[in-house]
Amino acid sequence: MTAPPPALPAKIHPRVRAFLGTRDVLEETLTRFGSPMHLVFPQVYVDNLQRLSAVLDQCLPQHRICYAHKVNQSRAFVRAAASAGIAIDVASPQELAAAIAAGFDPTRIEVTGPKGEAFLRELIDGGVTINVDNLWELRRVSELADDRAEVPVLLRVSGFQDAAASRFGVPLVQVERAFELLTANRSRIRFLGFAFHIDSGEPTERIRAFDACLALIERAYGHGLTPSVLNIGGGFRQVFTADADRFDEYVIALRTALLGRGEPMSWANNSFGYHVDGGAVHGIPVFHKYGNTVSATTMLAELLAAPLERHGGRTVAQVAEDNLLTVWLEPGKALVDHAGVTVAKVEFVKELADGTTVVNVDLSRDSVTPADQEVMVDPIVLHGNPHARTVDQHESDWVGVYFAGRLCLERDLITNHKVWLPWLPQPGDVVIFPNTAAYHMDLSAATASMHPVPIKLAVEHRGDVFQICHDHDYTPEAPASDDPRRFSHVDSDGAP
Ligand SMILES: Cc1ncc(COP(=O)(O)O)c(C=O)c1O
């Protein structure tokens, strides 16, 4: 027996697997709405929320989860968040409007990111919390707000020791100027506390940032300010792979192929950020996050349990509690992890001059790929005819292909790495791109060549049936007041 070909099996949520396994419903959905389509699963979102909340509830009495809307344009997710009673982090006037339309009270809305004059003006009267990105914003808020307006403000800071350079936030070295503005404008600005956002899986970076913010809180008290919030941002990781060993094996095979040994595994010699030199492969690939095995809940639990040297070894959670701080989080991808897939159809299959097989589908790379990254989970291919025999799988049947999109651009390759499939796809076969809800669906999707972006549908499992509707029309079942889906901390987080 020869070994199976390299593979990148995707982790799939049981609810999503159940839906994909119900071929009649999938077929009906394709017939009704057409291909391609993005499917979002708000119930998976709520599962993720419950898991994160459970970690927080265990050791942190005062906390607030703000769903980072930017991760997906889905209205269904925003409505699920509103119905669960959490808060929301919005980053544009459009996201703000979506949050208000979904029923968020302004006191449950936080606005992050760089804002610009027009947006700032809109926010000042709105009662929302402005997470200030820079000193210009802070100054403009103080100039534009009415006396006694008491605009709730968080100050985002950056420039922590050994952290990667960031263009966001007020550099730590400039915080003294922020203190001057905050103390001079107390009647206009209600200073809630400090915020940071680090997009790193490295635990020490977040712990260091937390500790640096604690030091800032002490300094703020020295200025007569009374901050009570420490916002630790998002960045809690997803787990894409169902089999970390197979992921590693794939990467080893890819590295070997980059050295010119064995079957080529990358389109046009793409090296994915690796640097090939002196007969060896060096560096960290652009796709490293797809091999992650540490879940968001583990990351969060470890952060909260981390001892802080400057505080006699007390943990992050204990220090927050002792100082009566409310910890805010802004998870995006952790909440939508596994809560979306993208479905497309094979248009045609083409063999190139060198024997390379390309499977063309009816969407473009931008609809399933975050910006410049390479998605390292295998698409799932289903027979276009659901009643086709299940294929007997012999090793000799495996075929290595690249998936290509429908734009007339060379760069519209959905996979630049080779994907092995148990049979050669045929026009009309259905291709599922797993776990696309976090930044994959919407971040870079464009209507290039005037192709519309794929339709977005919400799938809900009610009783024994799957119900499908336009994402915009989705209404969550209202959780009863004693339902665990409604989060207990909602009115006890000491927030504004
Ligand atoms: C300020 C801020 N908060 C939260 C997030 C959400 O991050 P994630 O999806 O990694 O949790 C982002 C993402 O860019 C962000 O910029």
C-alpha cells in the first residue's frame, strides 16, 4: 500500500457537517439561490460565544464581550450578538448603522479604528464609546463635544516592549500628552480606560501589553483620572485543521518540493513566503495560522491565568478583579470560527501544457481568501449529481489539482498549492470551502469583471430541519431570560 497523498483536512463544526451531509437540502438551496453562495451559521456563532463566556465567567466577574463586526458583514451574526446581549465593536459608519438597526443600544456600542472628522462628529452625539486611535482624534473629540457632554472614551495605546510596529494607537511615549488632554477636558470626556489590540498568537505579547496598561492606569490615577476599563482587543485564534500531523506532513512535502525534489506542489513556483537558499528552506510561511492548534478559549484562559511579576505573581484575572477593572474583549474571528462556509460549482476542468490540472469554479479568489494569504485547508468536493455512486477510493484515483477562479487574471488562483482529490471533478460538481466566515468572505471580495459577490444565506437548525434565509432576513429565536444563551454578565459589567 502506498501512503495517501498530502492533505490538509479541515475541522468542520458538527452542525455544519450535518447540513453538508443533508444533500437534499444543499441541492435545494443551490437550486433556489444559485451558486456561488456564502452560508453563515448563527448557532455556531452562539456556541463560540458561550465557550468564550464560560472562560470569562469562571474567573472574571466584570467583563464585556464586544463582537468585532469587521470580521464579517453578516447581519445574522450582528443580530445573534444583539440577541445574546453582548456588546459590539464597529469600525465604520455602515457598521454602526448595522448595529443600531440590529437593536444595539448606544451604550453597548464601541467604535474602534481610525475615524476621520465626519465620523467623529457623528459619534460625539451618539452616546457610543469612542475608542480613540490617536491624539488628533482625542483633541478633536474635546473640541467638538459640548461642555458637559461626557463622551465615553477609551484610549488605544501601542508600542509595547518587543511588539511589532503598529500604525494604530497612541504610542506609549506620547501618553503624557493624552493625560493632559483628558484632565483638561473632564466635563466633555468621560475617560473609561485603556485599550490595545494585538494580532499575535504569542501569549507574552498580550501579557506584557496588559501589564503596561495596568501601569498606565496607575499613572492615570496620579493625574486624578479614574479609569475602570481595560480593553484587551481581539486576536484570539481559530483552529482550521482537523489533523495537525497531516498539516505538518503536507508542509514537509511542500518544503521538499520547493527544493526541487518529488512532485511539484506549488503553482508557478510560489514559495509562500519561504526563502529557498543553499539547499534549504528558511523562514515562516504566509499560511502559518492554518496550522494553529491552540483554540481561542485556551488562549484566553491562559492569558487570564498568567502570573504578573510586577504584581507579586497574582494572575491577570486576579489583578483585574482586585483593582475593580472591567475587562473588555473584541473578538472577531474567535466568534465566527467554523460559522461559515462558501459553496461554489465547478465550471470546467483544464489540463495545461505541462500536465497540470486546473479546476475552475464560479467564484474568485477574493471571495474565499483573506487578502494576500494562502488558505491551507482542503476544499471538499461533492458530486454534482447527489445520487452518483460513492466513489471507491483507490490510491490510483487521487488527482492533484489547483483550483482557479473566474476572473481573467493570472492571479485568480484559489489555491496556489496543490490539492489532492479522490476523483477528477466534473462540471457541476459542488465545492465547499470550509471555515470562510472570518475575513475570508468579505475582506477582499470585489465585484471585479462585474461579477456580483456571492449571495449570503443564514442556515439554522430548528428541530430536525435546516431553515435557510437571506442573511439580511435572519431573526434569532429570542432567548428567554433564564436561557444560558443570554449572558449573565450583561448588566453587571460596570460599564457606562
Ligand atoms: C481594534 C480591533 N479589535 C478587534 C479586532 C478583531 O480581531 P480578531 O478578529 O483577530 O479577533 C480587530 C481586527 O482587526 C481590530 O483591529
